[in-house]
Amino acid sequence: MHGLSLILTLAVVSLSLFATSTAYADAFIIHSSSLNFKPKAWLSADYDDNVFYEAAEEPTGNIPNQGAVLKVGGGLTIENRGKSPVALNVDAMSAYRHYTFLDGQPGQSESRVEELRQGRNGIDFARLNGKLTLGALSDVQVILQERFSYIERPAYEGTVFGFERVDNRLGAAIDFAPGRRNGGGPLGINLGYEMRSLFFLNDGTGLDIQNRSEKQAHTVSLDTRWRFLPKNFLTLDVSYTSNNYNDFQEDPEAVNPELSSRDSTPLRAQLGLSGLITPRFSLFMKGGYANTYNKNGNSFEGFIGLFQASYKFVPVVDVSIGYQRDGQDSGFSNFYTLDRFFAKSTFQLSSRLQLSGNVSYDTYTYDASNAVDNAGRVDPVLRSQIAVRTKLPSHLAVQVAYSIESNFTEYKLPIDEPIDFASYQRQLFTLALYFN
């Protein structure tokens, strides 16, 4: 309970700050002759009641472990100071985590617990999003974009799971919007290309699922938007992707589907409608067809779409509910099908106090084609969070949050004997201090 005590202590300090907060300032920005620099930083204390994602009744004998972690993060946003023919937007951030407490299994030595705790300290993530727009004030724009993300997750307690994953996406697009220079016209057309590289930095030779997830992908997309009313849009999005995985052997005699190529060439096309129905009620709808066209085995084929209804009463309340259906390639098998029901809300309780919440129930259905251990898998996952956030002087804000995640899957991980359950329930209490 050391982590919970730390969070409660920080909460008392924060509440005392709430009581004395009377003045606020705009965002802290460093100005140059042509660019704005906005630094940001945060410090969070988390209490986690299931660090290793264990099932409550685990055949391996493992039990859920509690832990407490401090995270320190920072970042920088760079933007043009004013209108310019060349627009620049760079957003970079990263965070470091340090476990202050971690309990062990029954009979586990203190040295082993300390080894596990130290092994979980390190860089939590790093992200960089960069966008350069040539002709920002003209009807025709050339957009160059870079999206980089790094995430590190250490090995779980009794398993070989652990990875350092890099996901890099480099893209270019031409955007045509007649009338942009005069405040914007009704039509927009965007033709783009993206190259994606997904790979791991650590040695994953002993972890099949890691090798199976590495891929190179190339995507060509066409996105169109037509504003037929002042705040209503009709959209058409089409994309074609080539996914090249590196986890297979080109052997015509191979009978094990796990050795077959999982390369695919997904085609997606969706028609959408969005905008205001009344001044406070809006709808966003899009739907269409997708086919993953897998080289071997089954392919996802059928309807994909998203529906969201929102009610907004500025600045007091913003509530949305929706449903999403999608089909995507995965590292587990040829593809998974997603069915998601979700709701989210924000309530502005006062000029400085905000309450927000979200909940989703997602069903991930992995097809058995080229699946790990030749088995399909269904993961029903419930996620929810509630958070209270308040502004403080000197560009600061404090947030207290509680979240829960539950995976009700009946799938069992084919790792060792006795077998390991994939199901888990995890609760997280967070207190965070944000700058800017």
C-alpha cells in the first residue's frame, strides 16, 4: 500500500493548493521572430493493483501484484507565430518511469522482487509528430509528415514477454481546396502516401508473437470532403495498403499455417456524413466496405463503419455515444474484427474544475487463419475512466483519475506448463501535475 499512501499524500497537498488558487495565466510560450515554442511537463504518481496483468485464479500459481510508479515527462511544441506560406508544426514528448514499490509472489525472495522492480524502470515512451506544409496560404498544399513512436515494456514476471517497439510513419500528401485563400471553399481533396515501419529493438528470437508483428506497409489514400451546409460535410475516404510481414518461410510444402505468409493488401472505402442537426446535437456517421485480401488463409471482408451522436451545451457539458466496427491485420493472426460500443462525457463544473469520463466495451475477434498455435481468439475488453481536473496558477493543472480495464477472454497463453490465462482485471489510481 506504499503507492496508495504516496498518492493520498500528494492529493492532500493538491487539495490545499485548490483552496488557495485564485489567479490563472495563459499558456507559457517562448516567442521568436517567426516561431512559437511551447514547453510542457508533467509528474504523475500511479497505483496499479495488477502490474503483470495476471488472472485472479491463475493455474501458474501467480497472483496479481500491486505496484506504485512515478512518471516524469516533458515535451515541446513548435509552431509558426503567424500566417506563413510554409507552415511548421512539431510536437515531441517523452516520459521516464520509476517504480517506488512492487510486491512479489508468496515465497519470493526480496532480492528477486527488487530485481523485478528495478527491471521495470526506464523510458516509458517517446513520440514525435512533425508536419511541414508548403503553400499553406494557397489552394494547393504539399504536406510532408513524420510520426514516430517508441514504447518500452519490460518482461512480465514469469514469462518472456517484454519489448522495445518502434512504429515510424513517413508520409506525403497533396491537398487541393479551392477558395482556401478566401476563407475556405466547399470542396477539399487530399491524395496521400504513407510508408510505415513496425519493428523491435530488442532481441525477440525467443518470442514468436514479436517476430510476427514486424512489418513494412505502404498506403495510398484519397480523402474528399464536401461542405454542403455551413457546418455539415459529406466525405469519401478510400485507401489501399500493402502489408509485408517478415515472420514466414516461403515453402510450398509447409503445412503449418504459422509458417505461411500473412502479407495482405487491404482495400477500404467509406462514405461519411457529419455535422450539426441542431445547434447542440450533432451526428458523425461513416460506413463502407473493407477487404484485407490476405495472401494465404481467410481475409476480412464486409462492412466497416463508425457512428457517433454528440450533445454539447457550451461550456457546461459535452456527451457522446457511439459504435465502431472495423477489420485490421494483426500480429496474432491474419486479421481481427473489432466491435466497439463507447460513451464519453465532459462536465465543466466551474471555471477551473472539470469532470470527465469514458467507457468502452470492445470485442476483438482474431481469425484462426495463420493464428498463433492455430487457434482463434476472442477478447471482450471493458475499459473505463473517470477524472477530475483543475487549473492552478503559473500554468499548472492537477488531475485525479481512476481507471479500470478488464479482459474477459477465455484464451490461454501457450507459453509453459501449467498454462497461463490471458484474462485479467486491472485498476489504476493516478494523481498528476501538469505544466502548460
